[in-house]
Amino acid sequence: MPNNIEGRGLTDREMVQLCLELEKGRCRGISNTMIETSHKELRDIYESMLENANNNQYELYEMLEEKGWYKTELASADQIKQVQGYMQNNLHPDNQF
């Protein structure tokens, strides 16, 4: 695939990354719409759309990760404990739930 720097188009990596970003945005948009939807049948349609978009974005992520184009770090045990503590202290600080 031609290199974008040479002005001949996007690379495969750039195209897949753009598709991933579009799917992430689609997931956010559908999710935000679902939050505001009270009509049961319409909400079911949005839920199906969200599942589809989530599946698409995960497939794109897997493709990028498989090719080494999307690197992620594994969290350490300390980082996980830190996030768990933060969530426990900030989700229900008044312990009402």
C-alpha cells in the first residue's frame, strides 16, 4: 500500500486505525442515545446497533494488535489495586449502596 507521506493515499495501518476510531465514536454515540431513550422497542434497536458496533471495533482492534500496530501494556498488580481503590472510594463514597 502506498505511503501517505508521498501523497499517494493512506497505508493499510492508517485505514484500519481510522475505521477503529470511527467505530469507537459510533459506540459512544449509540450509547449516549440509548441513555436518553425511554421507548422500549427503540431502545432494543439501539442495543442491537451498539452490540454490532462493539463487535466491529473489537475486530478492528484485534486486527491492529495482531499486526503489531496497536500496542497495549499489561497493568501491574499495583496499578490494578490502585484503580480498584479509586473506584471503591469514588463510586459510592456515602456507602448507601
